Amino acid sequence: MTASPLFDTQEEQGLQSTVDRSSGRSKLIHSLYSRPTSAIGTSIFLIFLLLALLGPIIAPYAENQQIVSDARQPPSSEHVFGTDNLGRDVYSRVVLGARNILLLAGLGTLLAVLSGTVLGLVSGYRGGLLDEGLMRFFDGLLAIPALLFALLLLGILGPSSSSVLMVIVIVYTPIVARVVRSVVLSVKQRGYVEAARLQGERQSVILWREIFPSVLPVLAVESALRFSYAIFLVASLGFLGVSVQPPTPDWGLMVKESRNYVDQLPWTMFFPAAAIAILVVGVNLMADGIKRFLLAPD
Amino acid sequence: MRRYLLRRSGFLLITLLFTSLVIFIVTQYLPGDVARVILGREAGEAAVQDLRAELGLDDPLPVQYFRWLGNFLQGDWGISYSTKSEIQPLVLSRLRNSLMLAMITLVISVPLAVTLGVIAGLNENKPVDNTISITSLSVVGLPEFITGLVLIQIFAFRLNLLPANSSIPPGSSFAEALPMLVLPALTATFVLLAYIARLTRAGVIEELKQTYVRTAELKGLPHHTVILKHVLRNALLPTITVVAISFGWLISGLIVIENVFNYPGLGRLLVFAIDRRDLPLIQAVTLVTVLAFALANLVADLLYAYFNPRIRYE
Amino acid sequence: MTSLDPILSIENLTVAYYLHGEWQDAVRDVSLQIHPGQVYGLVGESGSGKTTLAMAIMRYLGVTGVIRSGKIIFSGRDIAAVSQADMREIWGAQISLVPQNPHSALNPSIRVGEQVAEILRIHLGMGQVAARQYTLELLHQVRLPDPKRVAESYPHQISGGMQQRVLIAMALSTKPQLLILDEPTTSLDVTTQAAILDLIRELIHGTTVLYVTHNLGVVAQICDRVAVMYAGELVEDAPLEELFNRPLHVYTQGLLESVPRLGETKLNARLKAIPGQIPSLGARPQGCVFMPRCWLADESCKERPPLFEFQPEHRTRCHHWQELIDVQAGAPRPTGVDHATLPLQNIPSSVDETAPPVLTLQDLRVHYAISHTLGEFVQRKPARQVEAVDGVSLEIAAARTLGLVGESGSGKSSLARAVVGLVERTDGQVELLQASLPARLSQRDIETLRQLQMVFQDPEEALNPHQTVGSTLRRPLITLLGLSAGEADSRIDQLLQAVKLPPEYKDRMPARLSGGEKQRVAIARAFASNPDLLIADEAVSSLDVSIQASIINLLNELQAGLGTTLLFISHDLGVVTYLSDSIAVVYLGRLMQIGPAGGLLEPPYHPYTEALIADIPIADPGARRAPIRLESETPSPLQKPTGCPFHTRCHRKIGVICQTQAPPWQETADGKRIYCHIPIEQLQAAQPPILKI
């Protein structure tokens, strides 16, 4: 009744958007690979992810296996990235270190995103004193520059992997919560959310069903961004020697330790440093691609 | 405007009070008994107890907090556990060094970054923009220690132009210190440059979409007038805030950079203090840094308000 | 060039945008001519291409737009072929624009005076001093009080109406050969709009004008020739009176009929809505663009109609224009058409007047606190507050419609939100079906929620974009009626049918619905629980008129069928008088007048009501009206006037008493109540502001 039988344009459009919807995920991948920069970034990330998963299979030696006879070797066919002053295979340590940094940064980001999302959703939706108090608290936390805060916390918690994890969660939760909250504030004014309130929907239903789907794209972009900063942070803390302790194959720590021999064994610094640089840039380019895909105006 | 100023200052005060509390509480949980740390492993239990009482460590926490804050405000920042010397002169001299490095960095990077950001923004998605954007996207992500080490490799080891170590001896003149400042400042510039440029670009692109740009164009004004007079006036306003935010970024960066170059600033002092579990020193360094960051934010807020008529004539 | 030569001649112009990877025509094959001194109206709904056409004339189409073919001859030159440098000579000097939405059209960080002066320096070669001097003169000409102060102001310091006056001053400053006005009053309140229209009418004298608008009422008042656009095409083009009296395109006729005429109500006329939807840019029909919605369409319409010339001055792109002439001459309309077959529904002509009211408001107040500044806090000043609703009492009888009219800032939305519980009322009583309603939503039980539902303004935000239509409609059935999922599913079809949507729609996502369809679903959702009272807050305001009419009809039918009581809130007095049984007029949070809808257009009126009626743009070139124009604009709710809140703008103010004392409520014999100091007898003597000649 709305359109003449001769020209059912609505129907045609409808068909098209059904197709679009069913393939949202493959569309993201397609979009990431349609720009050379994000294609390179995504590929880099996937390669490192593979290294992290398959590390022990790929690495020819164990992370702390010392081959005294081969110590201080430049790259060769036997040790493609050379060996360090203790005779450890740099290639193996770099490969095995991928798991360390991706696990710390990935898990830390995930936890921060989860807690930040919950806090941001509830705080933004409920408003009132809870919101006011939480936001002022976060303002205070964010008044301390991130690395300074991280160092302070690591000073208390002591240097270990779990401390680094906690630091990432504590430093990034307020940031994620604020981003989520700002979306909630704009979404909760919309008619469909108010209609749900007038239908007597429970708060959890409103948050999950009515509000959360609109938060998702922004959250995905923020997560990608946080992940790239987390990698950055883990590497920097490793370099400062305040996170994990030797002999863990942490790339930042490897760079720090290699500084004493850099004039004689430059490869011990070059490879872990290059790994950090490539991973960080790769994840950045990927995050930029995700942002372009999810937040670009149609 | 006055109301705005009061509000911002009040907010600053509350923030500082709050962070001082956070810092105080956090440092209370540093592992290890402070008195034990000071006296060393061999000291007798009685001596440790005496020192605890003397340092006021047995008092309730609120008492300790207000005593600490009161002393801090009066300039009594306490004695460092590890160096056994007055903290204030040490921290202030390191602060001077850090500020010097920060200022040089800002002076180089802000004009450069803003120019690059504006050029990129005005040429959105053209080759110039893509080059600037991709470069900054790559550079912005690189941890400072990587950039720093690469610069050391090139300028110190290969070209032998500049020192790799920037541990400026106390009492050096600026001319003597200058060569040692170049590489750390350059490293910090890299980080800041990309960051500010990206945000400036976004601001320009956002502003170009505004309707008033069309009004200005359709008045028949020359294109450069539209850009310089109408667009940039609004687009550059947020960069004041951007620079303030990037100051926090710079502080984080400088902590790492100072450790790469052995530069005697607050960042190096902080890592040293954490290493030694030097509680009063950690508190002092952190609080001073937060204060510097907060002041930078206040200045930026005021500048923003001054240049923004929507706030100035509230 | 003789004076008979057109200033602007558009020949077969096609303009396209690059969208979704292909070129799509926004304006297709349009030709028109504007002669010197003419005020040419360009009318169309959203997506008609009218703004694109206006921008093409200025050759300002952005990066994605391009003139694909055709010519735009402006004083002898083809605009499409002029160099960019020459365009800058034309812009602002020979062709000027008064844009829509003055607030965003001015640069927020440059003083208003300088924004005017720069155009004088560029095009008139004035120096700094002369330009500044002339700016003041221009600001004076557009009736701005205290031009000096305005010139020194930044845009945010002056009101929307004043901003638009500045833009008009700017556009006229160079005495352009062509002035383009693009919806210059659309974002303004009706009283401000009337004043701006007066100003435009006065100042454009002798200037050649292209007036772009969606509002037929505005066109009727200001233009002398009109072109109607639909879906990118110019479908009809005629002198003003000719177009209104003898529309020769089915679309034009439908457009004219879908707006309620003043005096028409749901009791004596059904709005004739145009069925269907405006096609989107990528989905326009190949033949006649209006064919899918046309009741006269047949096989011949698959062929694109040429521009028929009925008279030398009257052209239409409709194959069936001759049949339209017959219909207007009294021939019966063909059957089988949506609006023609549906009879007037059984609207209850009388309601049991003794039945208790469904909704009663007693002295309802909604105040919003403005947060303290530090200074105020230190000085212990009381918190400032906006008194959005400041003591409103009214009641609505069962199965009746109360129309609530007010301009922006009147507090009409706050009132609605306080009743449904989306904001907490500050004070006063609200009774629904004789039961007192708790202020807080969380304290209301499910049965209360069921009884009271609301339809919101913006259809784009009415539906959760991530839920299908069916899933949206299922929730209230489960939560409010306690149906099982299976029972709910069978009810969804009925609901869709009730709002005249096909059952397939339950599987659709909102992104695939048009604005009108979204609002239908929102109405279905509100009616799902069979509420006793439905509040519609500007529910049709953001819809195009052709869609608006069908939604109004739908609301009327549902109400009549279900006996629902309706609180209909709108700024549009025409729509409100059409569908209401009684009408309340609000201003700055207070009721000014309340009474039966039938008597609203007859004196006595509250002076504010009188001005509102006088300011409605009526889609009838023959209508003449009393020139009642209000002083300035609505004061900020933060600085509410004392005494009668309307006294600062009242044209009938009688003296100090209006400033110092709150007026009494006066009641007429037929139940009209007026909040005014002026005795009823004097108000009775007022002439009806609209005099039809």
C-alpha cells in the first residue's frame, strides 16, 4: 500500500541491506585490506599473533638456553639474529617474547575495557551522585600522567607480570569508562531508550539491549587504540627495568640489557627493538583502519 | 570570564588535593618497612622502632597525610632515605633540568607540528596529507626509547656529532649543556610532533565542515582570507588544549628519554627513587610533576578562554 | 539587455553527487527563468533537490557535487563555465545567499560588525572607517536595535532572529542582482519568523529573489511565481495565484491538500495525505518521478512526461494535467485510492461531559537547577533555576484531544516529560484516571506505565537501530501486558496492520524504513499496551507535509477506534487546531489560554494567542491579516519577567499592572479561560487577525 506495484524501490533497497548486514565481519576485513596502510598493519599484527601462539614450535632454542660455545655470535645461518653475551639465541628470545608482550598488553586491555565499559555504562546511565563521584575520581587519576602513575604503582606492587597487568587496567579503565560514558549520555536521550523506560524495562535490559549496541563501534575503536598504547607501555616499562625481571624474554628488557654491549653486539639490541617498532606501528595502522571503518560517516 | 577563571582555579586546587591524597596513599603501600630500609638490614629492632616513632610512622594515616602536606607546602620536603640529603634542592634542580628540556621540545615541536597539521588538514586525503598522516601514524607509535636509541646510533656512534650520554654535570652553563640537550630534545620532538600534528589536522578538517565557512566563501572573500581569517581562528583554538594534553604526554615521554640519555631530570630521579624505595623522594617528585602538569593545564584553559569569545563573554 | 530578459536562465540543468561509488542525479533536467524584480519561490520537500539547485546556481556544490549538463546563464554568462576567480567576483557581489540556520552560518569567533564590514571592503572597495560606518547603517536598516552594540557582539551574544537579520544585512549590502534565500526562517519560532518575513518583504523591494522553502504558507505570502520540485525534478511552474488555484500536477495538488486549512478540523475534513514515501536519491523512478505515489498513474506514466505548457506562464510535467482540470471543475475522483475511499472515521462527536477527566494537572511545576558556580557557592547565593513549567493546571476529558501549543522555551516538552515521568516534577499534582501519579518513574507500577504512553519527536531516534521492527513491538506486549512470546508475536501483525504497515515489516531493521514509517512503528509501539492516555510530543514536526498528513490521520483513526485520550504537543497552531478538541497555549512555562478548540480562532483571545494566530503562514495567497508583530523575542527562562510573563512583548499591554501583578484567570461563557489583566469585553472587541478577502 505504500508503494505502487510497478516500482517497489523499497524492496530493492531492502534486499541490498540484508546482504550487507550478514557480512559485517568480512566487511571489516575487506575494509582493512582495501587500504595499503591498514592492510600492512593488520598483516603485521596477525604475523605477531601467530608467533605468540606458535612460539615454542618456531623457536629453535629455549628462551634461556645458554650455548656457551656460541656466545657473542653475530647473525649467521645457525643463529639468524645472533647470540647475546650469555650465549642465548636472540631469534628464539624475540620469537618467545612475542607471547609475553601480546599477552600482557592484550589481557590488560581486555580487562580495562571490560571494567571501563561496565563503569561507563552504569555511571552514564544512572547519573547523579554515583556518576559525579566516579568522574571526579577519574579526573583526579587522569591528572597524573600515565607513565608516572604506572611507575608509582609498580613501585608499590613490585616488578612482575601481574603488576604490569594491574597497572594497565588501573591506568586505562578511567579512559575507557569516560569514552563509554560520553556515548551513553548521548544515547540515553534518544526516543527508543526513553520508550523502553516507559515500558518498564529493567535497567540491565535497557543498558544491554538499547544502549550497548550503539556503544560498540566507539568501544571497538577505543579498544584498538588502548591496545596499541598498552604495547607501548609494556615495552617502555620493560626498558625502564621496572616490570618483569631478567631472564624473562621481554623485548623492552632485552633492549635495556643489551645497552651495555651495544658497541660490540649491536644485533642484541637491533632485533628486539625492531620487533617492538614493527609491532607498535603495525597495531597503530590497524587501529587507524578499524577507526576509519567503524566511525567514518556513511 | 572571571567566573570561568575562578572555576578553573578551584578545580585545579581540588584536583591537586586529590592527587596528593592518591600519591600519599599509594606510597604508604610501598613494600618494606621504611625505617628498616633507612637503617639497613643489620640494625637492631629497637633502633628501627625508635626511628619509626621519630619519623611519625606510627601515627594514624590522616595525621601523617596532613603533616606531610603541611610540611610540603611550607617547603619542608623531608630527607631522602637513599641520599640522606635534603630533598627540596635536589628535586628543584632536577625540575629545572626537566623543564629546560620540555621547553626546548615545545618550542621546536609546537610550531612545526601545528604547521604540518594545518597543511595536512587543508589537503585532506591528498598526497601531502597522506604522507604527513602515515608518517605521523608510524612515528607517534614508536616508544621514545626506540627513537632515542636510533638517534644515538646515528648521531653519536655513526656520525660522532653529539654525545650519547647527556648526564650534564651540575653547574654547567647553557652553552656547555646545549650539545647534550640536542638528542633528548629531538627524541621528545618526534613523539610530540606526530601527536600534535594529528590532532591539529583533525581540528582543521572538522572546522572546514562548518557552515560559516560556506558563508565566508559565498561572500566572495579570497580563499586565503577564508582560510587564514575564518577557519584557522577557530581551528587553532583547540590546539591550545591539545598542547596542554600533550604536555602530559611529554612528561611520560621525558621519563623514558631521561633514562635513555642519563639526563639528570625528574624522570631519571623517579626511576632511581623507585629503585631504592625512597618514599619521600617518590612523593616529592610525583607531586611536583603533577603540579607542573596541572599548572600547564590551567594556563591552557585560561588561554583557551581568552581566545574563545564564547567563553570570554559568558 | 532589456528588462524583459531574464536575470537567471537555467537550461536543462542536471546536478549529480558522487555517492556510494557512483554518480547520482540530485537535480535532473531542470529549466527555469527568473526575471528582474521577480520573487521566485522554489518549493519542495526533503530530497526534492531544491537546495542543490540553489547551490548549483552559486556553483558551490562541494567536492562530491558536479554540474553534469545544462547551462546556468546569469547576466549573460554561463555560471558552469566561469573560472573560480571570477566566481569570487560574483559571490557576495552579484549573487548573495541568506542561509538556513543563522546560528551556524556566522563565524563564532569574529565580531558581527566585522563579518558585515569585510564584504563591504572586498566588493565596494570601502576603507576600514567607511565600512564600519556603513555596517552600522545596514544593521539599522534591518531594524536591529542598538546597531553599535550588535556590531561589537559575537554571534552567540545575540538571538537567532537577530543573527538572521545580520545575515540579511550582509546579503543585501552589495545590492546583488540575485538574492537567494534558503529556508531563512525555518529554524525560527513562528513569531520571529513572521517578523523576519516582514523585514524580507520590505527590503527586497525591487531585488530579484529566489526563495527556497518547504513551506507553502511562506511562499503564499512572499513570492509572485513558484516552481515546485519533487525528487530532483521541476514538476510544475506557475504564477503564485495560478499555482494555488489551479495546480496542474498531482503532486502540487496533493501538497496543497495535505496541509490543514485554518478552520478545518478533524470533524469537518479529513486531511488528504499523499500515499507512499519520497524516493531516496538512488531509487528514483525512471519515468514520471511521482508515479509510485500518484492516484492518476497509468501505463503512460512509465514514460517521462515532457513539460506541458498549459498557458505560456504555467508549465507542468504531468501526463494527466487535463484530467486534473476536470477534477477541479467538479468531476469525481477515480476510486481505488487511499484517501479517496476512506470515509471520515467514526470520530465521536459528543463525549459524556460528566465523565471524570483522564488526566488532571494541579499546579504542575518543573524546575531545573543550574549548578552553582564557585563564587555563588562561596557567597551562599541560592541556586539559580530554570522554571520550565511554572504552575500549570489543566484536565483532559476521556477520548478527547488536548492540543498544547507553544514556541521554543515554553516548557511544553518539560510538561510532557514530567507527566510520563521521564523528568521528576518539582511540585504539583498529576492524576491519571483519578489516581495520583508518583513523580518518579521508578515508583510507578506496570499498570500505570501501561496506561500512559508517549510518541517522541524525532523518528530517526525513535527506534533502536539494532532491533527489528517486530522485536521493538514485542517488548511492550511482554513487559506491559504480560503476554507470552507466542501471544505477543500474533499481536505484532495486528499492530502493524493498525498503523497500515505490511506484516513483512516485522523483520525489517529501522535503517530500511523511511521517516514516516519509523514514526508509524513508534506509534504502534505506544499503542501496543492500549494506553488510556497518549502523549505525542511534536510527533509530526520533523516529517515532510505529505507524510505528516497521513500520520495525523492515523492518530485520529486510532484514537477514534480505541477511545484513547490524546495530549498533542506542537508548535504548529494549524495542525493543533485541526486535530484538537480543546487547546492550551503556553508561554514561558505558564498557561496563557485554554478552551475548546472551536473557539480558538474567534475573539476573545489572549494577546499572545492573537499574535500566534496572526503569525501563522497560511497557504493561501488570498489571505490577508492584521499586522500583529511582537516586540523582540521570547526572554530567557532564566530571566523570567515579573507579573504577566508576556508583558515584555505584549502589543496590548495596559500599564504597570502587567509588570507587577500576576493576571487573573477570566472565563467566557463558552468555557474559554484567559490569563490576562485586560477585561474580557475589551479582548472580545479584537478583530480576528486573519481576514479573508
